[in-house]
Amino acid sequence: MPGKNLTRDEAVARAAVVAVDHYDVALDLTTSEETFRTTTTVTFTSARVGESTFIDLIAPSVESITLNGESLDPATHFDGVRISLPALAEQNTLTVDATAAYMNTGEGLHRFVDPVDDEVYLYSQFEVADCRRMFTVFEQPDLKATYAFTVTAPSHWEVVSNSPTPEATPVRDGVATWAFPTTARMSCYITALVAGPYAVVRDEVQTRKGVVPLGIFCRKSMLEHLDADNIFDCTKRGFTFFENEFDCEYPFEKYDTLFTPEYNMGAMENAGAVTVNETYVFRAKVTEAIIERRALTLLHELAHMWFGDLVTMKWWNDLWLNESFAEWASTTCQAEATEWESAWTTFGISEKAWAYRQDQLSSTHPIVAPIRDLEDVEVNFDGITYAKGASVLKQLVAYVGREPFVAGLRAYFAKHAWGNTTLQDLLGELEATSGRDLGTWSKLWLETAGVNTLRPVVEVDDRGRISSATIEQTGAEGYATLRPHRLAIGLYSVQEEADGPVLVRTDRLELDVDGHSTDVPELLGRAVPDLLLVNDEDLAYAKIRLDERSLATALAHPRGFQDSLPRALVLGAAWDMTRDAEMSARAFIDLVLASLPGETNSTMLRTVLAQLQSAARLYVAADHRDEALATVSAGLRQLAESAEPASDAQLQLLTAYAAVQRGGEDATFLRGLLDGTRTLDGLAVDTEMRWMLLTALAAAGDATEAEIDAERERDNTSTGRERAARALAARPTAEVKAEAWQAGVEDTSLPNSVVEAIGLGFTQALDAELLRPYVQAYHDSLLGIWESRTHAIAESILVTYYPTVLADQDLLDASQGWLDTHPDAPAGLLRLVAENRDGVARALRAQSRDANA
């Protein structure tokens, strides 16, 4: 990574020197299996004649450099990542002929060979700064330009970029060239190239500018699983909603959705050519939560066509403007224009939980983060940039009003179309349409870090009536900022019904909370309710607590709420209390297990089941952990067996049970499901279910290498390869763990998706002591991994191979010791190690609380 890390100061200095007009990029994808030829001609102006600058290219070799007709020696002007450009003229033309490398890391131009038919598939992934791996470029978002790509490739391929695909021109037998029309003016990181024998389904959408062609692409071997009608329907709804909401026509000439393999993230908003993780082509039964998540992802990327692509941040410190806005806009669209009317409930259950977790790490940062360089931004695609930012935008909409907010957006798009902006450009338009001064709001919510906690303090007189009621607000240690919150308080009473007692909301109060303490006079003199829920309806971004009476009511009536949102808020409060060592992990486990029967909200199941597993593995005191895990596995098995046949709950509960099974009778039960000697009514033992069961058996020591290999032959796909790698690494022997470590960490040849799969299996250890030797090995390897691997692979290894499951003082001491002795390590590396350390420190606090329960 050294030498690749563009700083903000360098970007500002370069933007003061050059303005870019146009790129002609010619790519020959037929030269070899490892490299391709890339020839770039860029025209640009210089405001400072005679000065020098640099342009970016990461490539094995440069064959020639010509600047304004003069040849520059690659040996002295190219260092592997940058090309120096001396003595600029006012008008400049640069041509660079180079050999670039295909990647297997999900960055740059990724090359994949489908094991089903041996066909080659390529796709680009350029955010943050990886288009410089495909062509020569001034790699920063504010140096926008137009682009014309010419691509030579096998003639039977589909070739897709930002502009509509032209007719191919034959070059020689089996080879053709596609000369794409010039694009609109855009930032380099949203350019794209996807090429290979992709299957395609086509449609069109009527927009304000007329008919816009739509395409959905996937590998040929995945076509049978592609539900194109559903994807087109979601996309068309998004087009209508966003054009109306923004009062701005779709900016580009076509819109393609391309499902790509070995993808590092959910999706990427390349202009008119959105790449999406291929796991969203469902080859087996999936949960409703995943289906809803796919719809949100599709709408998120479509929203980016306006916010991010048409109008782009000037520098990466405003990355949140891209991502938070797309989160808010896509959730709003999903709630108002699709079948997912409860999208904001899902957001509160899942996305905000992510934000709260991220906001309590030592690496927390303001929503408007200080971004000094590319390494800073690469680790900032996090819960704060996405989920906290969207939560705050939702509050801003309530603060200024929906109509003034939308009016401000419309003015913003009209004024800044095809340009670059900063936060102040957006706030200025919102201030103009709303009449509100947003300076103070911005400082409190966007420019400070940390999450507040809101706690009701209620006193009751001898008649059972409330004599005093306040909401106390606190900040985390070191983050003292107290913020204004607009929120609701729900008053709930226990009422008997035919099916048993339920919690019924008898009143709702809405108020502003600010400062250390806020009185709630509307509660005075009222009979104390059975449960008082602060932040009912989840309007505010804050952790909440329950008063003593309310907590007792929640514990006594875990299925009392008739709606999923208040139930999720109470369970979320209990989870926060557990993580903050205010509630024992075993009490949380009991609450969750009692709350699960009959639960139908898919996202809540997904979230709470993950929390349940973490509580049992990490937060229960060591002396009680085996008993707690046995309680959880027995409880989940019973719930899975009694769940409605073929239901979402059945699928999720069985999957969670398999993840916490303890071998023995658990393994016997899972083996029966796999071989068909045991059945659950309605359970589809499809390809993914078979892998899930087999991996659990492998972790229990009840599946052999030969059996896993046989399943791999049965599922002869790239996904099957990844599932097999995980299952093999999950087997509980020291020899297997050593092989997995060597393959995933030391061997640099494996693609990103396989490295991650091995890591997931490596740490899937029923006996955590199997990972003890890797505490030292992990920390000894950190600098070498960071220096020798790309960011995506390095981050994957650092997160996935960390032996969190040990969660003890020795692991904490090792991570803290490494941080203490490497203060000058790269910032991105320090952050990831510190975040791992934070998780262990929190676990130890929770374990101490649980031990004393």
C-alpha cells in the first residue's frame, strides 16, 4: 500500500493545477490470462504553465509515455503507482500505453473463471481509487471528465460500460471491438466495465426523458435462478419515485443491473451500470429479510444516480452525503412505493443497531469524518457513514419538514448537476427552503461523535401516581456532547385477552429532549403505567433504557407487544444493557428465547438471533458458558421443530441452531436432516441447506474431507467452492486449522471470496482453544499482511481471522500490546486492530457482570 495513498492535500494541490477534459481509453482483453493492454489518451488544461504534477496508474509495466508530443522515459517517470508529468502546457495531451493486471481481490478489473463452464467473466470495482488499476487517470472525485472506452474482447461476450453498448466490429476470428459513445461528465470512480458471456434479460422504463433501456445481467450458469420480473418491478418503482421526489429526470442514457461473482460488498453505483453482489441471485430458499434487503440495495444504488453520480462530493470527507442520503432515499422509497411498507421498522431493527455498535468503538468518528487520505476513506464505509447518517437525515427531515427538505434537494440538484459539492452546498439549499439555521444542528449531529443514552427517571407516590418524571441524557465516556432529540414516549398497560396478557399502548406523548435532564410534566399525576417506552416508534437516534418497573414488565411479558417495533425496541434496549454490562448475558438469553415463539418479523429474527449467539459465545462468564450454549442450542432446536412448516422462522431458527450446536445429539439430529432419515415438515433441504448442515457437522467433527469434497462435486459452482472451503476449515483439529491459516493468510493466490470463506470456517471452533496458537501468529502477521495485500484482502483477513471466540484477557493483552508497540503503524491498520480489541474488552466487561449475576 505505500505509494498508493493519495492525501487530501495532494488532491487539493493537483486540482489547483489541472482541469480534465476527456479520456480515450482503449483496452485489449485478449492479450493473456493475467494481464491486458491499456492505452489512455487524456486531454487536460493547466492553470500553471510550466509546473509539474502526476497522474495515477497501478500496473506491472508502462511501455510508453507521450506528453504533448514528447516521449517520457517510463523508467524515470513511472514508479509503479504514479506517472510524473513535467513542464505542463496550457493545453495538454498525454498518451500512456501500459500493461495492466487482472485482479482476483474484487478490486480494479476482477477476472473470474466459472467452474461450471470455464467461461471468463470480468467486472470492474473502482471505489475508492481502483480505476487506476485499469487505465491512466487523475484519480480523485473532483477532477470530472468525459470518457470514451474502446474494448477489444472475444466476440461472443457481452461488453457493458456507462454508455449504451454499440454494435461490435469484427477484428479477427473470434475477436471484436466495441467503441462506446462518450459519457456524460463524471467522476472516475463511477466509470465501469463488465465483460464476458453474461446472460441478459432486457426491458425498458418510461421516464421524464423518454424510454430508458433496462438490462439485468448474470452469469449463464446463474440464469435459471434469476427472478428478473421482481428486479425490474422494483427498479421501475424506484425510477418513478426518485424522478418525482427530486423533480429531476434520470441523468443517464440506460440503466443496467449486473450481478457479479466474488464481490466484496453489496453493490456499486457505477453510472448507468450498477454492479451487484451475485448472492442476490437466489439459488435456494432465502429469508424474507434477505429479499427485503435486496430491494433496498437496488433502490440504494438507483438513488445514487442523482446523489453521488449526477452531483458528487468534492472530496471523500463528504462520503456520508453519498451513502447516508442513498440510505434515507432508498428506505423512503421502499416504504412509500413498494410492498415493503414497514421499511423504516426494518431500518430501526437492523441498520440502527449497526450504527449504535459502530458508534461505541474507539474508532467512532463524526458523520462528517476527517479524511486525510485514501486509507482513511477505505475504512470509513461503516455504520456511521451509512446508518447513523441516514438516521440523522431522517431526523433532519422531521426538523425542517418533508416539503422544505424535498424543495431543498430539488434546488440542490438543479444548481449543482454534473458538478462537485460540499456539505455546505446542501445545507445552504435546505436553509433557504426551510428558513432554519442549520449551523448548530450540523455541529451537534454531523460534526461530533458518539451516541447518547436516554433514561427515564420516574418517582411514584403512595397512591401509585407519578410524582416526578424526567428523561436523563448522558454521553459515552470521552464524548460529552448532548444533542436535541424529538421523540415519543409510549405508555403501555398489561391487559388480559383470550390468548393471554398483552401490552397495549394507552397513550403517546411527543416531546423535545435536550440537555442533561428534560422534565415530562404531561406524566405528572397519572397512574404509573406497566411499561414506559422512551423513543417509542424509534424516532430518535439514541440508546434507551427502561426504568425498573418497565424492565420487570418486559421480562414478565416477553411476547406482550402486538407490534414488532416496540418489541424490537425493548429487545434492543436489553441488548445494549447486556453489551454495557448492565444486564447479565444469561438474563438476556432467557428474554430472547422467551420472545422468539411466534415471531414473524424476518429482520427482527435475523438481528436478535445474531445477538443471541454473540451473548452466549462472548458475553456469558466462562464458568457458565457451556451451560448457556446448551440452553441456547436446546431452545433453538425446540423452536425450530415447532415453527410453522416452510416458514421464514423455521429456516432462521434451524440455521441459528446449527450455528450453536454442540455436537453429540445435536450432530445426530443435523445428520438425520442431511441424509433424509429425519425430516422437519416443510423444510426444503436444498443446496444451501445441505451446505449449512454439512458445515455444522464439519465443525462438530462429524464430516470428513471426502464427504465435503463429494458435496463440492455435487455443487460444481463457484459458490460450492466457497462453501466447501469453509466446511473444510471448520473441522476441529489442530492440523486443519494450520492448513486453513496457511491457505487463507499465507497463500496469496486465492480469490477474495475463498479467503473470506476459509476465515469463517477457521474461526468456527466449538473448542475455542484450537485457535490459541493463532493469537500470537495473528499479531505477528499484521504488518506483513497490510504491506503486501490489497486493502480489500487485508481488511478481510484482519476481521475474519481474528480469534474473537477466545474473548479472554490473553487475547485482549495481545491486541493491546501490539497497539502499544506499533504506534506508527498505518492508520487503517491501527483502526482495525483497535476495533477487534474493543470487542474483546467489551466482552470481558459483560462476562464480569454475568459472573456476578
